Amino acid sequence: MTTPDNAISLTIIGTPDFGSEVLKSLYRITGRSTVELRRAIRAGEPVYTAALFGNDHIQVVPRLEKTAAYLDGLGVPFAVHEWVDGEREQIPVEVMRQIIESAEGEYR
């Protein structure tokens, strides 16, 4: 999966073997197929990546927030990474929310 220069991604920690209901829910939230999701989880890759500050920002940010809330509600540990100019850094969920809020109205 290629990652945009400026994005936030969510990666599930560990390799849980989710049942079909959890994968279907993640599919509905993220738009990624259950096969893609299962592969990403097994590989330790992001289950969802939201490109920030682009034209689709308004569509991807709610999916990002819903994915984080869903995983949190299940008690599934996940990591949030901020991608800036291709460099990846882990950040707390609170910082993710601050970044999203600061981006309001700053789309290309």
C-alpha cells in the first residue's frame, strides 16, 4: 500500500484473528475488503490510511475517526501514525484529533 505524503494511519497491534462480523464492520467503516483487511492485520500494515489536506479530506476523516472509535470500543489495541513528507511517526489518539481539527477548511 502506498501512503500519501501527509496522512494519518491506524495499525492494529498484534495479529488478532477477527471473526467475520468484526471484519464486515471494518469493511463498512473503511471501505477496504475483508481480504485486504485480513492481509493488513497479518502484515502489521495500516488497516486505514487517511490522506490529509486533499480534496477527499472531508470523506476520509470521518472514516478515520469511526475506525479509531470502533477499535477502541472493541478494546483492540492500535497505533496511530502521522505521515509527513513520507516520514512516519507514532502519535497518541489525542494528537490525531488535534491534527484533524486544525485541518478544517485547509483543503487543496
